[in-house]
Amino acid sequence: MAHLNTPDDALIKRVHRILGQVQAVERALASGADCATTLHLVAAARGAMSGLMDQILAAHLHEHVAQPGLSDAERAQGAVELLAALRRHAR
């Protein structure tokens, strides 16, 4: 995705927060934390990943499908890429 070739501090910070959440899941599993606590940690990490995915999907849609001036072929390619990502995300 060409628009993500340059570093985006907000996205990088978001990934760092997700990393921290996944590490908290690891610590909970390693320390034998109770199931409810671990489930909440996993749900939070999953929600954070979903939010990141939503943000990147929206950027892709805007830049590669809805952007004025794109050719029909460019829009079609952007739509194919978006659909592939959505299908993979839905698994």
C-alpha cells in the first residue's frame, strides 16, 4: 500500500500498544492467571487488532478504491485487494 510506505507514528504507537497487550496475555498464561482474566486480556488484544485492521482497511479503501482520479483498472485492483483482506480477516 503506497500510502503506508512512509512511517505513520499513530499506527506504530497502536502496534506497540497491541504488542503490550499480547505480552500481557503471555504473562498471564505463564503465571497461571485465572481463565476470566486471561480471556479479558485476549479479548482486549483481539479488539485492538480489529481496530488496527479497520483503520488500515479504511485507508486502503479511500486511497485505492474511492480516490478521485483513479482509473477503472486501479479501482478494480484496489477492490480485489480489499476483498482478499476482508476474506482473510473474516476467517
